[in-house]
Amino acid sequence: MSMSGARESGRRRLVVIGGDAAGMSAASQARRLKDPGELEIVAFERGHFTSYSACGIPYWVGGEVSGRDRLIARTPEEHRARGIDLRLRTEVTGIDVAGGRVRARDVDSGDESWTPYDQLVIATGARPLRPDLPGVDAPGVHGVQTLDDGEALLATLARTRGRRAVVVGAGYIGVEMAEALIRRGYEVTVVNRAEEPMSTLDPDMGRLVREAMEGMGITMVNGAEVTALPTGDDGRVRAVATRDAEFPADVVVLGIGVRPQTSLAAAAGLPLGGHGGLLTDRAMRVRGHENIWAGGDCVEVLDLVTGQERHIPLGTHANKHGQVIGTNVGGGYATFPGVVGTAVSKVCDLEIARTGLREKDARRAGLRFVTATIESTSRAGYYPGASPMTVKMLAEHRTGRLLGVQIVGREGAGKRVDIAAVALTAGMTAEQMTALDLGYAPPFSPVWDPVLVAARKATAKVREAGA
């Protein structure tokens, strides 16, 4: 049906680019609100899978998740059964904003065609950083962004005789993949450009992560920039080289980070922010375009702490974006207010969490602040299983407004960051946090929860600074 035909019949067409969290959440929510007689929904996905958890790939590789299908929330067949025209292995290659249409190419046949739209959702996600280095495309070098990537890595691990793995990068993906490979019996080296792993933390907290990873038998190489991935006579990767050393490798995993996948949007003249992500209003509508929406890892979002735009690629946000978009397309009303930058991860039994600002984030935003770092335990010290944790808190100079919290510890540490995430969203001060009525019993926390101990210390620092 042509666009004019759709309008004449009263049926509108929603086109979705991207079949994962944001895109299919938007399509599914729009379908809940509009039946097929009112709204036709066409979704394009260039891969083989839809609605899956990319965050779960390291746990699938490590064997904690039993198989690929456990990571798929809704299959293509399930989407189609709900009245969504889902077209797999179909890549959108162009957006004609003036003409209200998209050009799509069948990945297998190469055939191209145009599809008109009344409403368009751009959910193209993020692309993994792949440095332009000799050997980066050699067999044995893997990224882990999609289920296809996970399958390819597992196939390599199954046929590789050697047991030496090098992970390039020590962010969330890097440390999680280091754990996955340790679990599979590999000798793991992590080569990291920053001075400490987990650059989403301040270096003093990242040092705790490094010490724990080294204690697990992982070789950490920090402050090292990769210059090449040397290959053997068979063309396969054999090492990771830096300016000062060469680390033998039978398999290499790239965990350097991602950037918004917005080349289509840029070519169509849509507005991008300083981080390369699409800019939207609070309804997730692309700025300046009434009928184009965007969500997920390809957009920038409002940081509620600084008031500035940030790129934070997380599945939690992507699913919320999709719900908001689908509600609005379906005739309802919803907004996405912003984020405080909460994230949690683990490497073996070490839990790593942060929310809000790091020290360098606060300085970049022009904020003066104090810091407080405390050591406590996950449970009452006398209760069996109590484990140590370190909590660092940033509070604004004079006002005492909470700016950020970082936590590193063992069981029971990571999810405590949610206390701080709620406090940040509410705009609370460190002093106000000290009065929070948190649950207490010896199996769950000391009388003073570690987050509240940090808040007390931060409050004292604010008072000292003011005096």
C-alpha cells in the first residue's frame, strides 16, 4: 500500500528501524494501543534476532546462561503473530525525510525497495568501537555487541586449541568478558588504555577493581595503548601488541566501548548532539520533526544531575524509550524525564556500581564538591557472610546536594547503589539521606547501612568546607 493509499483508507503506517529493545518495545506498545486496522507496523532488522538481551552475552559465553535462546525475550514469530510485519536480514540504507519513506536492502539478495511511512522510529542502537589497527579484522578477533557476535565467539572458542585470551578494554564489557573467559579456563590478560579498569569509576575506586581482578588470576596491563594485533602464518591473530610489549593470544575480545549508530540519521540531516547521538524532546520525538521518533543506544539523554545531554547505552533506558514512543504513536501521552547514570556490573564475585557523577564529571560541569570514602560491611559484622565494601560519595560544596556514589564490594554491594539513584532523582542532600528509613536486620546490613555511613561522612565534609 502506498502512503497516500494508507491515508485514504484511514490506516496509518509506522516504520521501525531496528528490531531490538527500543524498536520492538515501541512497535509492541503501539500495537497494544492500535489494532492493525488503524495502524500498520513494519519493522526492519538487519540481523537474525529480535528483542534479545545483549547485556547477557558475557554470561552466555561464560556458561552461566545455558543457551542463546534464553536471552531472547520475544521471537520474530511472536512479533509477527501480534500483527507486526517484521522483516529480518533487511538493512535500511537511507531515510528520505521530505518524501516520508525509507530505502531498505535485503542483506542476502541485495534487492532494494522504498517503504513509505506516516510515523518513523529510529532505533539503530550503537556500534562497537573497532580501532583501525593492523590485524583487527583477522580471524580470532571478536566484538560482542550482538547475538551473532556471541555465536561467532563461541565457535572460535570451541575450535581454538590454545588457552590464552586477551581482552582489549576494561569497561563493563571488558571486565565481564574477562570473567567469562576465566570461567572457560582461559589464561586472561586485560590490556587497558586508562590508568585503572572501569573508567566509569574514579581511579581510586578503579584500583580496587584492579586489585580484585589480579587476585582472581587476571593479568591487568593498564596505561597501555594497543598498536597492532599481529597475526601468524595462518592469518589468525597471535598476539596483542602495545608500544612496550606483546601479549600472546589465541583469541582476542574487543571491549573498548560503543558509539551511537547514527550514520543514517546524519545522512538524512537529523539533529545530533555532541556525543553523536540523536537529539529528542522528552516525548522521544526527534527535535524539529513531528513524525520521527528515536530511542535506545542511538540517542542522547538528559542527565538530571548536570542538566546536560549524555550518551548512556543501556537496555533499561532503551526499553523505557520504546514504551514512551509506542505510547505516543498509539495516541497516548508519555515522556522520558532523563537519567542519573546508574550502572552495575560484576567480575566473578566482585560487584561494581555507580550512579551520578565522577569527580571529573563534576569538574567538567563546573561544580565544586567534597568527597567521602568509607569502608563497611554488607551485613552486621558479627553475622556470618559479612563481606567488605567501599562506598565513595560526592556532594556539592555548600549545598550538600548529592552528586554521585560509587560502590565496590562483594555480595550485597552492587544493588545498594539504587538507594543513591533514588536520592539523586529526588535531588536530596547527603544530610537528608542520613535520615532515610532503610530496612535493617543483621543478615542484610549493619545498623547504619554503608550508603548512610558515607552520607554522614559527606555531610561532615560539607560542613567543614563551609566553615
